[in-house]
Amino acid sequence: METRRIPLFPLDVVLFPGRVLPLHIFEPRYKLMIGLCVDDRVPFGVVLASNEGIASVGCTAKVLQIAKTYDDGRMDILTLGESVYRIREVHKEKPYLEGDVELLADDPQSGNAEVAAELTALFEKCYRLVHGNPVPSTEDDPNLSLAYQIAADLPLDLDVRQALLEVRGEADRRRLLVERLKQLLPDLARLQQARTKAAGNGHGLS
């Protein structure tokens, strides 16, 4: 696979291909980085950061729009996740990190239809518990991963999101997500029951 050097943006977030990520840019080094990416029309790499350092796999992002600029140079931008990559080497010559990255191939085959149906049913239950309403109807995009779309719309832990990002086949992602949502659903149900109980502890007018 081809290796290329891109700027790296370590964040407390996992970006999926096809998902929009709004960012507020305020540090001087990242104002410089985003300015160069916009001028040269090149992507940067969003990568999960933790106390142990940065993950080895991330997602490239392109700047869709500079939504707002401030007098001090800060920016509100909209970005779009594009391609999953693996970091081969990190470079620290510039104010921000750069990485030699290898773009990773993906197997888009959806796999077992029963798994897809189970995943959709679990997602609808989890979504309703989280948001209080049904999943909005949208047109399916065959170019976007269903697993990524579902994971982005639910409160999954960062380690789960990172694991999904690193799986290189849609069928495997769906199976992994089914298992995670089976674990998540009872927790969401308990939280909903607690919220309902707390809301009912008030006293109405007599």
C-alpha cells in the first residue's frame, strides 16, 4: 500500500468515514495546520489520543467549510471523514505532528442478512432509549458503512469506536456491533427507568 505524509490531529474522538465532524480550532499550531490544509486542499488525520499516546489507526478528514472565523484567528470548521489509515512513523519537525500513513483497504461486503436485521433492530431500540424518539428515516447510501453510521449515532465508548474503526470488513464490523449493542441495551434501559422514576418524584398541583 502507498504511504503518504499527512498532518495529524490527536483528539478525544474517533472519526468514521462518511461522518461530519465539527471542530473549534484555537491552538496556534492547529490554526497553522488547518490553514495549510485549506490552502493546499489536503486532508489531515484525526487520531484518538489517550494518556498512553495516540492510536495507530485513524481516519483522514477534509475541511468542508470554515463556518466562522474569529478576530484572534480561531475557527469553527466542518470536516468530513474519508479514509482509514495506519500510522507507520510519526514526525515532530513542525509545531504539529505529522505521520507517514498507509491508507487501509476495506471489504464492503455486508455479510449475513440476518445479522443486518438484528443490528437494525438493536439500533432502533437503543436509539429510542437514548433520544426518546424513533430513528429518523433516511435514504440508505450504499457507499457508507451501516456499522459506522449506527456507531456514530449511539453513546459507545471510545475503545469500542476505535475497535470498529480498525476492523477492515463491514460484515465483521456488524457482528462486533451486534455484540456491543446487546451489552449496551440493558444499561440504556436502566438509565431510562431511572430518568422516568426521577421525573415522577415531583409533586403535582392539588
